[in-house]
Amino acid sequence: MILNNSKERQRFLRFAMVGVIGAVVDFGILNLLLHFSTPYVLAAGISFALSALNNFLWNRYWTYPDSRSKNVSKQLLQFGIINLIGLAIRVLLLGLLENTLIDLAGRLFPDFFVTPQFIGHNAGVAIAILIVMLWNFLANRYWTYNDVSN
């Protein structure tokens, strides 16, 4: 699908660029909340939700501008359901990876200028973002934005 269709490749690249903007929002909010002692999983959930809303708006109006035959509230609901599944995947991954990545960061960077927790938390979010991005693209393309032509 993506490899053989230039329009789909362009959509994927736009979706990925929106994802980069979303990642900046995600990391920024995550680290701001962690700075103010918000528990890690709660901070990650809040930052994810805000970046998902940001991504919905960019994807609706830039990645899939030809997907306006659906009502915006229906699309937001579909996008939200897909992102809730993505959030579940993310939280599961963060829970599984947190201690391992913090321990690894402590061994690899014992005298680094930031803490192993900072490195481990951010590495966990980076891994989760990549995996969830693939889920989000495929699920949204075939459900939320299924009204666009190939």
C-alpha cells in the first residue's frame, strides 16, 4: 500500500511529521510535569492525551484534508478510541520497560549530567512513541480516515 502509492507515501510522511510535532508536545509536557513531581505514569498519560489532540487537529486539516465527509465529532471519537488503545499499549510498554531502562542508563551513563531516571523515562517514551505511531497510522488510515481515496 504505502510503498506502491505516492499519495499514501505522502500521507504517511505527513502523519510522521505530525507525529514529530506531537512528540515535541509529548516530551515537553511530560518533562514539565515530571519537574513538578507529577507521578511518571500520570504525567505520561496527560502528555499523551494532549499530544493526541494536537495530532488529531493536524491530521484532520493537513494530512487528510480530503477526509471531511465525516462529521468532525465522529472522526474525533474514532481517533480517540484508536489513541486510547495506543495509550494502553504505551502504558504497558512503559510499565514493562521503566526499571530496565533506568538500570541500563545507570550502568551506561553513571556520571552523566542528568539522572538515570530522566534517561530511562525518556527512552521508554521514545520507544513507545515509535510503536504506537505505527499502530495509530494503520488504524486511523483504515478506520478514521477511510473516506479518502487511495
